[in-house]
Amino acid sequence: MRHLSIALKIKLGYAICLLFFVISGFVSYKGIQTLSNGFSQYSELSQKATLSSNIQVHFLQMRLASERYLESLDEQYETNYQSSKLAIDELLNNLIQSTTKTDSLASLQLVQDSVAAFDVAYGSMKQSELLIDQLVNVEMVKRETNALKAAQSLLYESYNNNDPNASLYAGMLMENFLAAKITVLSYSNNNDLKTYEAGKDIFEYALPGIEGDIESLKSSPYQSELIEDFSNQREAYAKGFEQVHQQMIENTQRTATLASIGDSLAIAVADAQSILEQQKQALTPVLQASEKRSVQIIFLLTGVALVIGMTSAVLVTRSITKGIAQVKQITNELSQGNLNVEVNIESKNEIGELLTNMEITIESLRDIVGQVNRSSVRIGEMSESLNQVTNNSSTNATQLNSEMINISSAVDQLASSTSEIAASANHASQVANQATENVAMGLKEVDKTLHEIGSADESMQVSSQKVTDLHKESMNIGAILEVIKGVSEQTNLL
């Protein structure tokens, strides 16, 4: 990790955090997808349970409509029955098409079969009730009308023949037949066996006995014809009554069958609804566990990502602050003029590169200071040489002054000699000779002086050259000081 750059460390920490966040997002997506599928299944089961409840409601309506119709034969109840039956068939088809589980399919198939069986039993019961209604309210009414007409005609005939006994029996025929009619209507409504037996006694014993009594009193062929017509209608009516009785017996069985099928259908619908509720209850803990697991995984991955991010931040911060502290320490030492400070490079990141550059800068400063020191030594040496040259120049100047004094003295002496020549012609030769010697000596002194002046000039040229060199070295020192100043400014910026 020490050899990694700070930017790379930051990118690496960010990438790891991002990776964990991506994983967390993926797990969240999968968890949400699982929960979504689970809730879809739960919603589907709820819809199926609602449909099952609707089936139960429609079946109760269908069963009630069937009972009401069989009691009253009102077509409105038949319409309600068919409407409920159609709704149940549609709901069952939708449930069967959307159900894949075997137990639910078996339960729904049982409900569908029970509905079909109930409809068949209801249809048979309806046909029987319609037949009974046809017998009681149509065919038997015709026979009743014919029988009562024959009895009434017999009563009139007996009355016209002044036969009170025949009239009495004719009235008894009508009375017993009407009693039998009431018995038939009562039996067709309440299905009471005693009522049936009472009606049967009337048809088999009371009416035939009265017919026999009238037959014994007949006074005309017309009466015999009327009695025979009544007997035929009574027998046909009694036969219809027996048919009604047979249908009632069968209807009792059909009613029991219909009730049994209805109870079985109600149980089947309840079982189907119970299976759906069980599936919902079984799915609920699965959804809760899936939700809990997804939340735990999300929190775990998020926590790991945060820990890694914080750890990366701490490590990067520590690396930066440690490097900056070292840089600060080095700059403080440099600001105090300590160029012997040691630079410890422990990493190869940006801080390491900065410390490396500072180490190079310090080495450069050391070289510059060394050069400055050496230049200072040279300047000192040149100053001593210049001082020596100056001293030599001063000595030469002193000597030159002395020589000039000597020349002046010689000139004075020459003037004095000339005066003496003017004063003494005799002594002119000596003086001339002496003057010649003095002049020669003066010339020598002049030559010597000129030579000293030339030496002084050369010394001055050497001094001038050394001063020029000293000026150049001073300029170099100024440039070096400018470099040192720039480096110091850069160091202070760091």
C-alpha cells in the first residue's frame, strides 16, 4: 500500500465501496424482485380467494333461487338461478385457467363437477315439478271440470226426474270430488302422506260407493251415461293423482339428492377457499423471511462498504497528514538555515515524490552554498591580492614621489650650477662637466622613474583586471543569491 499513489488509493477505496454498493443494489434488486413475485403470488391467491368467495355467494344465490323456483315455479327465480349458474361457471373457468397447483385444481374440479351435478339434479327436479304442475293445474283440471260437469248434469237430471235420492247422491258425488280435489292440491303443496291416503280413500272407496248407489237408483239411460262419464273422469283424475304421488315420491328423493349435492358443493367451495387461505398463510412467513433476509444483506453490505470507505479515508488521510508533517518539519529546518536535515522517503506516492524533489532541492542548495563559500574564499584571496597590489602601488608612488623630489633637486642643482657658470666663467668647464654628469644622472633617474611608472602602470592593470574579476565574481554571487532566494520562496510555498 505504501507504493500506491494517493489518487490510486482514493480510486481503489472508491471502487471497493462502489463494488459493495453495486452488490448491495443487486441483492436489493433480487430481494425486491423476490418480494414482488411473492406479493404477486399473494395477490393472485387473494384474488382467487375473492373469486372463491364470489362462487360461494353465487352458489347460495343459485341454491336459494332453485328452492324458490321449485316452490313457486316463478320464472324470475329461474332467471336468477341461470344468472348465478353462469357467473359460477365463468368464475370457475377463470380460476382453473389461472391455477397450476394440483391440490387447488382438484378442489376446483370437484366444485365444477358438483355444480354440474347440482344443475342436473335441479333440472330433473324442475321437470318433475313442471310435470306435477301440468298434471295438477292442466290435465287434472280438465278431468275435474268434466267430472264436476257430469255430476252437475246428474244432479239436474235427478232433480228433473223428481228423484231426491239420486239428487242426494249426485250432491254427495260433487262434495266428495271437491274434497278429493282439495286433498290433491294440499298434497301437491305439502307432500303429506296422510293427505295422500285421505285422497286415495276418497278416490278408491267413497266415490265408487256413491257411484254404485246412484247406479242402483238410475231411472234413465242418460243417468247411466252420466254416471259412467263421471266414473271415467274420476278414474282419470285418480290416475293423475297417482302420477302426482309418484312424482312427489321421486321429488322427495331428488330433493334429498339436491340437498346432498348442495351440501357437498358448499363443502367443496369451502375446501377450495380453505386451500387458498392455507396457501396464503404458507406464503406469508416466506415473504416475511425473504424481506428480513434482504434487509439484513442490504444493511450488512452497506455497513461493509461504509467500513471500507471509512478505513480507506483514514488510511489516505493518515498517509497525507504524515507526509505533510514531514514536509512541514523539513521546511521549518530549511527556514532556520539547516541544510543538513535528513529526508526519509517511505512511500512512492505523491508525498514521496514531493519529498524526493525536496531532497534534490536541498542537495542543490548545499551545492549552491558550497559554491558561495568557495567564491567567498576566492573573493577573500582576491581582496588580499588587491590589498597587496594597492600596497605595492602606494610604495611605488612613494618611490616615484621621492624620485620626483630627487629630479626637482637635480633641476635646482642644475639651475644653481648655471648661475655659478654665469658667475664664474672659469669654473664653467667644471660646472659643465658636473652638469653633464648631473644631467646624465638625471636622465638615469628619469629613465628609472619612467621604468617605475611603467611598472606601476602594469601593477594598476593587474589590479584593474583583478577588480574586474572581483566584479564578475560579485555578479556571480548576486546570481547565486537570487537562486537561493527563489529556492527559499519555493520552499516557503511548499
